[in-house]
Amino acid sequence: MNFLASLSPAEFMENPTPRELAIRILTQKNKSGFLSPLYLPTKVEKAIVLFPYGGGDATAYTALVSECRKQTVPIALYFVPWIGSEAYPLVAKEIEQLSKNLPVHFYSHCAGSVIALKLLTLLNKRSRVVSSYIAGANIPPKAGGLSLNPWHLLSDRHIYSIILRAKLSANDWPSSQISGFITQFRANTDEYFSFFSSNHSFLDCPLTILLSKNDIFTKKYSLSKKRWSKYIGPVERIILIDNSSHYFQAETPSVLIKLFVER
């Protein structure tokens, strides 16, 4: 069996040296659960659960993990991938268990907000398991609209050109990786638009909105407070960063670290 092939991107980031990878491979058979640790420092004060963007995976946070290691930030980073509907109660239990030992906060990027919101709906029904939520690179679509995913109206080639304009470093990807990314991107955005068109849950969780001033997807950031308040409640603050990339979490991880430390 190829054990290296069975390791996730999150596990490679958690175990960056050959020795750590060897230990993980030897214990792989005992692995269970969906919540993957990306960074576990010796001293931990809180936990941040991270969510992917549309078409993305844990590698979206490579720069963040690297910077946390460099600064020895006392925050544990966990990652939840795109999951099926049957997995949400299981992931919610894992996060609830984690919250018994550490304050838990959420950070989602773009379409990954749908995963965060579905979990918040399960976790914060009776008590506040998640202490706060930072929503990055996203303004929800208008509530109550049609669940039409506009990305289905565009060709793969057009989507790829837009993604490059949004500053995703995909110029050197092989064609097979680009095709797989776009297929996953369409599926993830389907889930995103479907959720926001039919759900209006008020979750009462402290919310910080993090947007780039020049992000091609969130230029209408004046709409963000009103749109988000339909799902979370009062918005604590909106932070605009001076970055032109939609994928700023990879370019300016220090911004996220500062926010995480403040929570």
C-alpha cells in the first residue's frame, strides 16, 4: 500500500520533516475523524478551525502554518475539508469535544463559509460552542434569491481566467489539476448558492468580516454588513486590507495571525 498517497495535504503540513512523516505513516491505521490538525504548538491558548475556499483544500493555508511556526504562535490550527451532508454531525461532535479544552473560533474563506455556517447551526443551537467567527473574502448572495449558480453559465476556460485574475497561483498547474479544480469548484459553489438561497438562520455568534479592498469578487463591500447580519447577527467589525488578491490568506498570513491572536 502507498501510505504517502493516503496522507492528506493537512497531514503533510502538520508533519513537515521526514521523521514526523514516518511517525504519522506508522500510526495512519489508527487515524479517524474529519478535523485535521495543521499546527499544534507546545503552548496552546485557543483553537482556530479553518475552512477551504471553492475548489480548495488545506494547502490554502500553507503560508499561514509556516508563519505560525516561525512566530511560535500559541494557537492550534485545525482544518475541515469539503464534506458530505452525513459528515456534519460527526464534525460537529469533534469540534464540541475540542471546545471542552480550548476556546474555539472559526475562519472561513470565500465559499467555505457554507461549511462554517452549517456547523455553526449544529453547534450553537443550545450553547455557544464556537466563540467567534471570522468570515474572509465573502459577501453572501442576496437572501431569498434563486439557487442558480452563475458559474455554470461560464466555460471552464473562462472560469480559469477569472481565477487567475483573482490572483490564485495556478499558472504552472498541469491541465489535469486545473480540470479537477474547476470540477470541484463548481460542486462547492453549487452547495454555497443553494444554502444561501434557502437558509436564513440567525446564529448569534460574534462576527468579524475580513475583505480585500481590491478583490474582484468583493468590491461591493458596503453590502457585506447587511448581507451577513441575516445569518449571524450583529457584525462586530469589518476589516478592509490593502491587497488585490482574493486569496489574501496565502499572501498576507500575518493579517490572519493578528486577528486570531486578538480573538
